[in-house]
Amino acid sequence: GGRPTLMDLMAGRIREVRVHVRQRRIPADLQRGDYENDTAFRARFQQWVNMLWLEKDALIVRMLADTAA
């Protein structure tokens, strides 16, 4: 039981691994900026990254629901 480990994977005890790959473009306004010294730029950048994490979390929920069905 529990979460599978790297050793489980290496030993062939994991039946399926699902990977979703998506290439993303970094928005033009986030390609140039001073993350360390420009608080407004940092906030915009963090907001974009946080949106990516939320989308990733939603994708995992959908993938797990598909697996359970």
C-alpha cells in the first residue's frame, strides 16, 4: 500500500505511468524583467506561475478521475 517509490518503479511493481507534456510559451512581457528588484514584475511573474500550478493540479484531478472510472 501507500505511495509507490522509485524502487517500486525500478523493480517493475508499477503497472502504469501516465505523463502529460505540454510546451508553453513564456509571455513576451515576462521574458524581460528584473525579478529581484521590480516588485510589479515579480508579482506578474508569480501570478503566471501560480496559474500554471493551478492548471497542473486540475489536470491531475482529471487524470486521477479517469483512472478511477
